[in-house]
Amino acid sequence: MEEKVIVCKELTKRFGDFYAVDKISFDVSKGEIFGFLGANGAGKTTAMRILCGLSYPSSGDALVAGFSVRNQQESIKKNIGYMSQRFSLYENLSILENIEFFGGVYGVSRKEIKDRSYKLVGELGLQKEAKKMVGSLPLGWKQKLAFSVSIFHHPKIVFLDEPTGGVDPVTRRQFWDMIYDASASGITIFVTTHYMDEAEYCNRISVMVDGKMEALDTPGNLKTKYGSDSMEDVFYKLARAAKRTGD
Amino acid sequence: MPEASILVRDLSKTYDKGSVLAVDKVSFEVKPGELFGLIGADGAGKSTIFRILTTVLLADSGTAHMAGFDVVRDYRKIRNLVGYMPGKFSLYQDLTVRENLEFFATVFGTTIDANMDLIKDIYDQIKPFSGRRAGKLSGGMKQKLALCCALIHKPAVLLLDEPTTGVDVVSRKEFWEMLKKLKAQGITIIVSTPYMDEAKLCERIALIQNGRIMSVDTPVNIIKSYPGKLFAAKSNDIYKLLKDFRAHPEIESCYAFGDYIHITLKDPSSSGLEVLNRIAMENNHSNVQIKEIKPGIEDSFILLMSQQKDLVQLTTTK
């Protein structure tokens, strides 16, 4: 049987009588690229915060890298990576210093950090910039670097929250090359995006509508099921039915 | 309402004592009543251009005119003439929806009622929340309020800086419907976006990267000027197909595009379908589908970026 890296069972988050996340259940396999889609306000961010061990569920449970989001949050944090469009690196530290800092926080040994950080900088083609402040890099480079840093400690899963927002079309594709490579090395990718062409690059897609998971399948099967020729149309058909609006 | 044009000539702007070139000799023109798009990624220089046009930032060199007024000499006139929705939500978070609108109306020496006809369609959608503080609104509602505030003095020119960034597909469609209605009222609109698929909703567009305009034309003409043939391919293992094509000497460019790969060939006279099928066969791909397709704006953008190698150099050595 395929190894499950996320097992989510009837996960629910309630704020008063508002169900931000309403009994969502799904599994994600090792090395899978799992697209987590939904309209603004559908509950994606809330669900993702729970899965990252940053917020408790009201009911239900999820095992992330084998640990429960109810009572093993610290173990979850050690076994995942996270990056978002907003959270980037420390702008006033150099590339190497950022790798050293985040590697250290995630418990990578000093020796390993030293050995691997130059290699990483080389792979990214950033040798000349290695000692420059991250703040001076163009956005696309920052995002590629942030992704590399988020998987530097070999997490089982990496959560990517709109990693390519505002990035140019060429860099966006280079970013997805890196996602494929990470996936091939066994890291599970959990990714949100507003670019529907990127939805096609995922192994499976889930679509949240009003706190519920309304659809979950491969992009191909979803297009067949909804009689659509594109993921944009699938998403539009599902999300148009939403009653909630906003963040 | 008089229709207004925008004229930008050789505009340049640097930051950090000249070390960062944000806008590099940009020239373009927006016709009266036109819906014009500035298409490019974050950091391309779009917001800097908007800030110079709205007279809140001075250019290093070059000129810009809005409805015939110079952005430096006639800045007071221009400020009454333009509505500006910055990329970052900039309304008063502690004022209610209604109070924000009243504030902006008063600043411009008018009233909400005097201009209700222009904003009614949009305002009706946020009216149920008119007593709510702006900071407590959802993203979509904030966006609509910001648009109302930018329109409350009946501007001749509306500047919208990335109004749809981070917004889902459904809300994006709604927003563009609103823009169409505003355009129908004769307002000149210049809108920026990082989403290439929104380019086709504009009458004319400028493709901008690293402070430079790579192309200005109608979306149809930009696509028409795409040289050579573009092919789309897929197989059972699309990622391996991408790598195999990329490694082959006859392939010029090859990149993922949704559920297909888009490919151009080095030799334009070769029979593309034959070449590509052969490469796929040599690499043992199954369920191979290859077809010639019409390029989109994103394909044009990628091509233009690759032609400007010095731009790529600039990004890596900065």
C-alpha cells in the first residue's frame, strides 16, 4: 500500500457558529503533488494552518507525517517545510546566512549546512550573489531560494501557499521544475495557487467551497466529470455555487 | 465627462541612488476612453509607472501627460482628474464603508449622492455592510469599496494597480465585468496585472519586464506577430516528455503549459509534427498527442523574455 503522508478525517474548525472548515477528509501519498484549491474565503488558509500545526481543529483529526494535529503539533513542525508568497526569507541576511539560519532552526547539523549550502547556491546559479542580502534579489529568485530553504532539512511534506503569485511566466515554470524534482525525491507537495494552468501540474486537485471539500480527483478526471476543457472552467463551475465571499 | 488620453515618453526611474533601475525609458500612449493593460510580473516596474502618473513620485527623466496635463507642472489638476486604486489596500481601516466614501467625496469637493449613478452597480454589492469598518471587510468587499472610493469624484482616468492579484477566478471575472461597464461610460482605464490571461480583456496592452516595455499593441496583433510555429504535446509521462524535448538539439524552446507542453523548433522549415513525433518515439513515450496550436499572450511574453537575454543577465547580476 502507498505510504500516506497526510491522513485527514472529518477535520473541522468552527468560529462561533461559523464553520470555516467543515468535516473535510482526504489522504495524500508520499511524493504526491497535491493541489489545494478554493475561492477566497473557502477555508483553505484555516485548513492549512491546522495541518501545519499552527491552529487546533474544533473536531476531527489529521495525521501529518504520522503525527496528530490535535496533540503532536511540535513533531509536525519538525517534519514539514513551509513557504508562502508573503513569508519570505530575512531580507537583511545574505543567501548563505539565510540557509544557515533556517537549516539550524530545523536541526540540520553545522557540518551538513556547510557542505550543502554551497552546492545549493550553485544549483540555483546564485554563486555570485551568495553573500549578498536577500532583499536585493528579484522576486523570482527570492521565491526559488525560499523554496530551496523550505526543503533544506528534507521534510516529509512541504506546504506551499501561493508560491508563484506575481512571478513572471518563465520563473514560474522554473519554480515548477523544482517542485517536480522535490516530488521525485520523495517529498510530498501540498500547494495552493490561483493559476489554473498550475492546477494541471498537480497529481490530484481538491477544490474547497464554503468550508467543504467539493471535489477531489486528478485534473483529467475532474475535467471529464464536469464536462470542462480546462481546470479554470472546473473551478468556475464549482466556486460559482459558493455562498460565502471574502477572505 | 471629457475623455482623456495618457502620453508617456522615455520615462525612467531609479531607486537607491541609481543602483536599481525600476523603469527604463518607457514610452506608450493610451487613447481616450481606452481600456489599457500593463502586463508583467511583480518588480517589472508597473507600480512605479502608476505612481509617476498619479503625481506621487517624480521620474528621473522623461515626460508623462494625463489629459494634456504634465505630471510635474500640472500635478494639482491631475490629482482632481484621476482615480487611483493602489495595489495595497489603502483606505482607512477604522472608518466604516460609508465613512470612507464620504471622506473621499468630501476631499474632492463632492458628495456621494452627486456621483451615485457611476458607482451604484458596485456600491449596491457592499451596501449591506455600509456600517462595517473597512478593516473588517473580506478581500473581495475591500476591493469593491476601494474601487468606489477611486470613482467617487467621477475621474476622467482610472488607474488600477493589480486589482485582481491574489483574487480567485470567480471574483476576477466579476471584476472585469465591472471594468467593462465603467469603460462604457467613457472613462479611460489603465490596469496592471500579472495574470497573462487577463491581457485579452484589454483593448491594448504593454508587456513589461524589468522596467522595459517589450511590446505594445492589441492582444490580437501581439499574438499575430508571434514568429514561427508553436506546438503542443502530451504523453503518459508529461514531465519526462518535457525533459526529453528539452535535451534534444532540434528543439528551440520547451515549457509546461497546463496539461500540455509548448514547443518551438530551431528549424522553422522542418515538419514540426514529424520531428516531434520522432523524438517522442525515440524516447519510448506512449499515448503521445502532438498538434500545432495558436500561441497565447503568455507564449508571446515568454518568447519576448527569451529574446531579451540582457534582461535575464540583469536579473542574475543585480
